[in-house]
Amino acid sequence: MPRTLRTIRDVGEGAWKGKRVLVRVDCNVATDEDGHPVPGGEQRLQTILPTITFLRDRGARVILLAHLGRPRGTVVDVLRLDDVARRLTSLLGTPVQYVPDLLGPAAQAAVAALEDGEILLLENVRFDPREEAADRAFAQALASLGELFVQEAFSAAHRNHASVALLPRLLPSYAGVLLGREVGVLGGVLEKPARPVVAIVGGAKLETKVALLRNLLPRVDCLLTGGGIANTFLRLTGGSAGTPRADRAAHREALALSTTHRDKLVLPTDVRVARAGDTARALVVRVGAIAPADEVLDLGPQTVVAYCHILASARTCIWNGPLGKFELPAFAEATRAVAQCVRGSETFAVAGGGDTVRALTDMGLLKHFDHVSTGGGAMLAFLEGAPMPGLDPLYGP
Ligand code: ADP
Ligand code: MG
């Protein structure tokens, strides 16, 4: 029986008016290599607007708690949230106040001065080392700023951090609009999907996807492999030459899964390789004919046709992990072609994963998916069936 989340829509309309509502959001705007926010890259901010508007329109005094980047418990000036407050202000068309403080006198005063329907953004919660240490006293201090709590940071919901996992245990708590949708869609895919369900799992390393395969294989009708995952399976099952490089335990489990679910696990029949280190050119090779020095960087055209044929009759598709090293133009083809097949089919299509979303965005194919998870690592954890300390307190009546 799927458990249901308590959401902000499950509370009486009048419950919010005049209440100080702490809302945990993810304000991770896109950053450059040094971790500095770059212009644009506001998708994450867009996704939290419905919840903020919902609360504002009902007269709540909205206090946003957010993280940005990985400051590791110290103040990092470029990760202050003043710029986020400005961007939110322009996206919402209502002022979002900001104080460069989380629990001190400036924050307390700003909270006390809030009027009904006003919005305040406090400083990056990860500037305080007690956030990631899940410190109880810190969580209690945060809780004392508000009367109700709304969880909207799905992307952090797998983390045992104070504002994510402890706060919802200290105040009456509800899931925000985005969080509700993420859990509804991903929970639906796991628990009661329209069948056939086809999973596509690619990406760089098998070790990082074994837990996902373990939880998905018993639930799906078919699992199409790509990327480094497929390469390792091919080597493990004797389909191609070379010694797999993943760790032994992950190998043993992957091999066991491939035996148990032999009829569901689909491996490529041809691939694209870089020969003699030439990554500018892709050479199509049958799986049995991969030379020892070939670098296998994408799926081949025959495999793409086979995968698209399977997807054509799918009613649900869940995709994590690029099918090839898409950052190299010569090896982006399978990811693009399979995404185009998903787009052309009737299937309810869900995609997620940091690099998967980046690849599909670059190719302009994201909009053809019915749901794109904002979760990244949190989506993986959810689909693995791993603990989600930020969600657990939100279930039930
Ligand atoms: P996600 O972030 O969507 O979960 P992963 O992090 O698992 O995805 O994997 C993404 C990375 O996998 C990309 O950087 C891509 O270049 C790489 N990749 C995909 N296929 C291959 C391959 N055959 N060989 C090497 N790297 C690959
Ligand atoms: Mg990744």
C-alpha cells in the first residue's frame, strides 16, 4: 500500500493566515567551476514558486530556509543568498526580503517584523556546521523561528541534515507542491505504474547504480542498459573482452542480478568506440568484435533500434544515466536518438539524474518528458528504496 504524504493542500484554507511558516527549499542555481552562481540557471528557483505563491496568497508569513553549494560549515561570500533573493523577487513579482543571518538578532528581528503575506529569505543554512551534523539544538533554534514547516527541498530529502530531517519532527509539517509531485510520480512508477514499464539505466559507473538496479529489476518489465553500466555487464557476462574495473562486491551483485533477471536485462549488441585514442570519431563495432584497446563510449545504431522498438510498446519509462559519453559530440548519438524515441511514443516518461538532465537539456529534448526530477542524488535514493529522512516525518494523517 503506497503511503501518502501530508501536503499543503490537505490543510484547511485558513490554517496559514498570520502563521510563521518555515519553508525548506533548494536554491541551487547553476554555478561555474569555482562554485560561483552564473546568470540564468534558475530552473530550481522556478520549481519552488508555486509553493511560495500558495502560502503568500493565504496570508502566511513565509520564511525560506535554503542551501546553496557546499560551503562546508563556514561562511563563503559567493554562496550568500542575496542574489537568490533578487532573482526570486523578480520571478515572483513580490519583494523577497533577505538578511545575511540565520539565527542571530538580525534574523530574529526580520522574522518578528514579517507581516501576513510577506516573504523572507534567511542566510544559507550550510554556513553553519550544525546543519550537516544534524545537530538537535540547532534544529530547535530554527524551529523556534516558525510555527509550521513546509518541506520543499526534494533534492536534499535523502540527507540527514538538521533543517531537512529534524525540523519536520519539531513542527507540524507538510509537503510542498513540488515535493508532492516528485514523490507522487516516482512513488507511482515504483508502486503502481502503467505496464509495461521500461527502465533505462546508463551513466558512468556500475558501482553507483547497483542499488538502483537491485530495486528496479523486480518491478520493471524490461531494463535497457547503456553507458559504462552496459560495458561492465558485457564484460561480466562474457559478451566482450577486457576486465571490468568496478569493485568486486558490486560485480558479484551485478552478475547475480543479471542471472536472476536474465529475461529483463537488455544489453547492447553493437557499440560506438574510440579507436587508438581518437575521441573525435566514433567507430561502430559489433559487441563481439570490440578490440582490447577500443574505448567503448556509446551504444551502436542497431542497439538503438532495438531499444526504440521496446520503448514503442512501453506505457511507463523511467530513465537515469546518459547512454554514452555525450559530452563528446561523436558519442552523444544514442542518448539523443533514444530520447527522440521516447518523445515519439505514448509512454509516460520520467527522467532524472544530474548528468541525464544536463544531456537532455543540451539536446533540447527535456520538454518531451512528462516529469523531470529535480532530485539528482535524491531521486536515485528514492528509486533505490534508500532511507529518505526528509520525507519520513511527512507521511500519515
Ligand atoms: P546521472 O548524473 O544522470 O545519474 P551518471 O553520473 O551516472 O548520470 O553518469 C553520467 C556520466 O556518464 C556522464 O559524464 C557520461 O559522460 C558518462 N558516460 C556515459 N556513458 C559512458 C561510457 N560509455 N564511457 C564513459 N563514460 C560514460
Ligand atoms: Mg552524475
